[in-house]
Amino acid sequence: MKKFLKKNLPVIYLLILLLVIALIPMACTDDQTSEPVSEQRVPVNEETEATVATVYYATLDGQCLLPLNVPINATKEVAKVAMEKLLTGAPNSFAADLIPEGTKLLDLYSSGSVVYVDFTSEIKEISEEQAQQAIDAILLTVLPLNDEYTLQILVDGSICKSIGGVDISQPLVLPLVNIVDAGDEDSTPLVYYLSDAQAMYLVPQTIMVANGELSDNDNEDSGVILIKKSIEALIDGETLSDTLHSPIPSATKLLGVTLTDGVAYLNFSDDLLNYNSGSANELMLVNSIYYTVTSIELVSSVQILVEGEKIETLPGGIDISQPLKYNTPVNLVE
């Protein structure tokens, strides 16, 4: 036996060495795992072609996420194109980048109910201050296109434990955007839109409304209550950033709300008309009301009333004589 071992010792050493090499995770670093990634890769495609992609960047002060709707060539691969737009960087000087320069998209696919987004290692250069916001931007850019999916971030094809101190070892769910008031678990998210300092874009803010508040009045349904609370939040203008503000004058009162066949009728006090002059501010005023209220699923169009009456135009010339129903998404980049 000893003679056999001595004779075959080089072979035994070689086999041990090969076994050790096989156990070392390929292409993994200290913060990556060798957990296998599914080989059943399905392209992430929409049923119909789209010509606009919603991409989340940052506001200039870095305090909030900013959704921009960016024109793209007609494609069903909207998620992939949107992610490439995010990696390329903000389309103008009114938004800020979140992803480290040089980061490339290696792959984007789904397997089961998980979307996998594979980046080059430059993604790991995200600072701790920006990491959570950047990861949320990735999730919000991809997951709304794939309802009920989760998202797994990969780095060079492997699952990474964390980026900038944020755990990404497991698939992540779609986050709420710019949470101002987290509320409790038994709550409904409510989104309202504030203007940036340049009156260029509307920035969503989210508060949580206790579900008990949506059924505290037998004379109003939950849809009307949601509309009221969204407009009240918009007028109040609570925000994560000092650079954002409500375009609606703070003295404005919401005198009444009705909801009929998808049309929300909003009756404001005449203080609504005392906004800062200028066409940009007037557009922000109207758009903030419209996109805030139509973010509620029950609402398809908005009729603005002043002291219970329809008025033809606002002082700057915007026609509000009929219910507003836009065909363009919020913050469309021209």
C-alpha cells in the first residue's frame, strides 16, 4: 500500500489540486457568491412596441428620484432600453446621474418571476450615500414594466452580497418613490407632484394614508377621500427636498370634490389664481394637479373649478374650460 501511494503520489496531489480549483467560485470576489443563476433566460419584452421609456434619475440636489419619460425608437425591449438610458446618464442639465460612469449592462432577462439585471463591476463604485437611491432607481426603471416581478442585481454574472452597504443578495421588490411619511403597515400609498426650483419637472412624493381614514365618512367613497387627501398634500407641499415646492398658492382651499365616470371635479377657492406669474409656473400648477389626481386609478380626467364655476382660461392662457385628459406622460423630455 505504501509503495502504491508513493508511486501515485504526484497523481493524488494533482487530483487534490483540481478538486480545490473546482471548489473556488469562478469570477467571484469577497462580496460575491457562487450561487448559481438560472439558465432559463427569457427576454424581458412588452406585448406591444413603445416609443417612450420612463427612467429614474436624481434631482439636482440629490435628495429625490426624478422620473423622466425619454423618447426611444419603437421597441418591445423597453426595460433594456430604459436601463441603458439610465446608465448613459441624465438627458439634460436639469437632472443628475446616479450610476457610476463606465457601468455597462451585460444582460437583462427573466426567469420565473425574477428579472435579472447584470452589470459590469463599475456598478460597485457607488458611494454609500447614493447606493440606496441608485438601487431604487434601477428597480423603478425596470419593474413597473413587469408587474408582480422581483429583481435580482448581478455583477459580472454573479450574485453580489451588497453594493455600498445595501443588501442585494436576494431579489428585490418595487419600492415606493420618495417616501415623505412612511405611516404604518395598514396604509395606502398616495403620490403627489411638486415642482422643482427651475419649474422644469414635477417630482413625485409619497405619503401613506391610514386605511381607516379612507372609510371614516359614510357619505364619501374612498376614491373621493383619496382625491381630497392627495390635493391637500399637494397644497401643503411636504417634501424631502428644500428645492421642491407646491405650485399651488398655500392659501388655496379645496372646497369640494366629486367623482363621476372617471372625471374628478375639483372646486378650489379663488386663491388658486394667485400663483407666481409666468407661463412655466402656470403649466406647473395645472400639471401638478392633473398628474397628482390621475395617479389615483379611478381617475381618468380632471375638471378644475374656481369657486364652483368653470372658467375658460387661467391668467396665463391655459384652457381649463373642459376636463383635462393628457396623452403625454409626466416629464416628457422633448
